Amino acid sequence: MTEGEKTRLIAWSNEMRNVHERLRKALRVTQEAIAAGDPAEPAARATCCCSATGSVLP
């Protein structure tokens, strides 16, 4: 594995950890809203940009 491949792998791992944390937070907020009986709001799609690769996902 080259140094560049290692760097990309580390960046990808960090990005996935960040995404996973945001998903856990969103789930927690949703579960709290449901438990409180708050009305549901429509989900919005956010644009995600991977800082490691510069790619943008819809």
C-alpha cells in the first residue's frame, strides 16, 4: 500500500466516522421528538461533500 493510499484510507475512515456521528445525532433527535409527541416534519435531503475527496453527493 502506497503512502497516498494510506492517506486516502485514513481520510475515508475519518469521513465515515463523521457521517456516522451525524446519523446517530439525527436518530437521537428523531427518537426524542417521537417520545415527546412532536409532529413529524418532512425529511430534507442535504448535499454531502466529502472533504477528503472533494466529491459531492446529492
